[in-house]
Amino acid sequence: MFDFNRRTAFSWQASGWPSVMKNPSSFARPDSRPRSGLAAVSNISKTRLGSSWLELDGMLVLASASPRRQELLRNARIPFVVQAADIEERVREGETPRECAERLAREKALAVARTRPADCVLGADTIVVIDGMILGKPRDVADAERMLRLLSGRVHAVITGVCVVKPVASGQFPVTSTSKTLTTHAWEDERLAADRQLATASESTLVTMSELSDADIREYVATGEPMDKAGAYAIQGIASRWIPRIEGDYNNVVGLSVALVYRMLSEWDVV
């Protein structure tokens, strides 16, 4: 049975790919204007944030088009650029919810990292879990309504998997984490090499949802807000009226545990 206890699992490994550099047309900055003292992130190695500095080896690339993840990173004053990953998001047979979230985050990070050998890449994936079932983004209106009926009046878990891929500096060996939460996972990429480091982690938050009437569900789905959200709701949006309690990291439910990401980046002196 899946363990809903709030915990964070880490996995570290070295990896690598041929040294090629592409300039995909999908590359974009989340915002070209400086925010609250945040300097533009293009072609910089050090960014001044108020009275502190963030040290970057190359750039931090967010492998996600999610505006919520982008806003969370901007609010935390972590400089980044965006290059969305295009992968098939599906659950594998026999996979636990946590394994699924971490694998999808890893696949997103790797898809982008292969084209950006000099940069640190961040991938993330959020899923909702209830009764052992994994709820991703709804396929259509009927699917969104189905998910909300499942969540109505109950407690569910929100799991966000996170993966960071970072190049190893010339002459250095890949760093192995000494964290007590260290775990391992099977590496499936045949192009394994010693010029990359990979860290995988996940955060889980318990969310209590109030009971929803059929009218509540129909009216909410009609707003369109649920359609691109795991579990068919946005805790930071209209659905906040039905969330009386959470246990754990709020940002994790929005789409990214900023505290977890910052801790992972700090492990490698990226920030």
C-alpha cells in the first residue's frame, strides 16, 4: 500500500550525453522584465538578489511550460529560463504513485538536458492520488467531473516529483549525496557517462476537500480552471473555497515544492 506519510525521497546518480548544443524555437524566458531586483537571466553566471547572490553554473532551465511553476520560482527569486519538455505522460503498470511522479520528472529533465549540456535542468511532475489511483490532468469535461466527484469530501495526496540534472565541471568527479534519505533507482539510459549529475526527489502533501454538490462541480468545470490541473482543481484558484485543510507544503500542491528545489540546488552549490 502506498505510504501517504509526508516525506521526501532522494536519488542521486551520474549521467551524460554527447556534447551537442541546440537552439530550439520553443526556448523562452518566463519574463523579460526584472522583478523585485531580479536581473535578466540571459547569459549570466551570477545574479544579484537584494543583498544576496545566486551562483549559477550556466543557466537553470525549467523543463516545464507550467505558469504556476514559473511564478513560484520567480517569487523565490531563483533565476531561470524555460524550455518545455515534450514527453508522453502515462502511468506504467506496477508503478507506485511516487515512482510515477519521480520518473516523469526525470524524463522531462533528461529530454531537455540532452540539448543543453552546459546548463542545469529542472524537471517536475505533479499527480493527485486517492484510493491508490493516480489522477493526472483531465482528458475532457466528463473526466474532470469524474475526478472532482472522487475527491469530494475526502482527503487525498498530492505528489510532485522533482529532478535536477547538472553538468560536472571538467576535472571533477560526480558528487554523491550523503543525505540520510538517499535512495537508488534503476538507470535506463544507455548513454550513461560521467559528465552529468542527476538528483531525483519528491514531496507529498495531504489535502482535505469539502463535499461538492453536482452543481458545484458543473459550475467549476465550466470555468475551465480544472482542465490543465492534476486532479482537476487549482488550490490557488477558485477551488481554494473547498480546501479547508492541508498537511504539508502548500507550494507542492500548486505544482512545485520550492523549498525542496532550493535544497537540491544548494546540495550542488548551484544556488
